[in-house]
Amino acid sequence: MGLLALTVVSVLQLSVSDCLWCEHDLVQRVPDFDNYLLTEYLLWSVHVMLRVECSSRCFFDPHCHSFQVLKANSTCIGFATGFADTGHIYSPLTPAPGYQLFLLPRASHYIGSACTSDSDCHVATSVCNDGVCTCLLGYIFSPRQHACISDCSTWGNDLTRYFGYSVTGNDQDIIRNIYTEADCRVQCSNKDADASYICVSVEYSFSKESCYLAVLTFLQVPPAARVDTNDSVQYQRSCAV
């Protein structure tokens, strides 16, 4: 075996050994996600022989905060956020027998993690939003910068839900006869194929069964246009992973 091959093997063994501590003591399984495949904030998908190798892969990637494993075919998937529960997932949640989700220690108090108050959320300009740490409405989560920022150079497809907020007079597009939030959400990402504008936030009105697409965030519109209401829900896109 050549020197390069020995070095690679040694690094892998060291990485796995270093992560045995977090594997045994600190990696937290989230049973709520058993037998589901996640796609939100997806970083990568690889094949490994052991779960500890998946822990190690995530541990040594600074952007990775959680991972899924499927022992049957050695699948290892890394994600850029933590996850609280299945009720706060807005991308397709696919039934997939055998999958399990684990959180790294750094997922605690991070975007996506469970919370009971704003003090549980440690990313600057983040808040406890309906039991989950998210960026304050109008700020945009950047997985690459580990921060809540004011604008993105590249937009991702992941969304954050904010109930009880509406924006008036700043709609780029209105789509009528939309009967569910899920149907409204996809209208925003579908607009990526339309070169005339990029949808960065989307609002659904329950009573009007309508979807309002916008090129501005909640904080980018004039304060007079921001409305509190129990009839609407806002979704804010995140930056690309």
C-alpha cells in the first residue's frame, strides 16, 4: 500500500475514532422521523459501511448539523439544519422504511431545532417560531454562512413558515383558487422557470384561497404594508445550501 493510501486510511480511522465519543454520548436520534426520507436543506448523500462513519462525515463537515442513515443499503445523508418534528417540514416527506434521523450536538439551539422561547435560539436574529428556531421574519437563513441575513446571492428551494402575517400592495403575482398551503408553496418555486422575476416569499390567504407571490421579503416592504392577521401565512425562502 502506497504512502497516499496509508494516509487516507489513517485519516479515515482517526475521523471515525474521534467521532466515537459523539456517537456514543452526544448524537441524538429523533424517532419522530423514523421511516421517512427528508429532502430539506440537503447537503449530500453518500454510502458508508457503518453509522459511525456517517456521524464522522457529518461531524467533519462544518455545514452539517444532522444526518439520516439507512442501514439496509448503507445510505448516509447530511443536512444543513437541525429538525424538530415532522409537523414543521415543508418539503416532501416521503415514507421510507428503515431510515433514521440523528442530530449532532451543534444542531442544538440552531436553525430548525425545537424551542420554547427565543432564548433557546442562539443564531443571531433568530427566534422561537411556533416551537422551532427560525430566522426572524424578513431575514433569510443562509446555510453556508450559518446566519440570518438580509439578502441572498443564490436562492434555495427550502421554506420557513410564519403564521399570522400579511403584506399588502406588494404582490408580484396573485394565483386564485389555491386550496391548500402546500399547493401555494410550490407556486413560488415553480416561478424559477419564469425569467421575469424570482419569488423570494409567498403568502397564502385561507379565506380567499389565493396565493400571493413576492420579490421582496417582509422587512423589505414599507412598514405600513406589514399586517398582522389570522387569515394568512407567510413562507420565506432560504439561501441555497
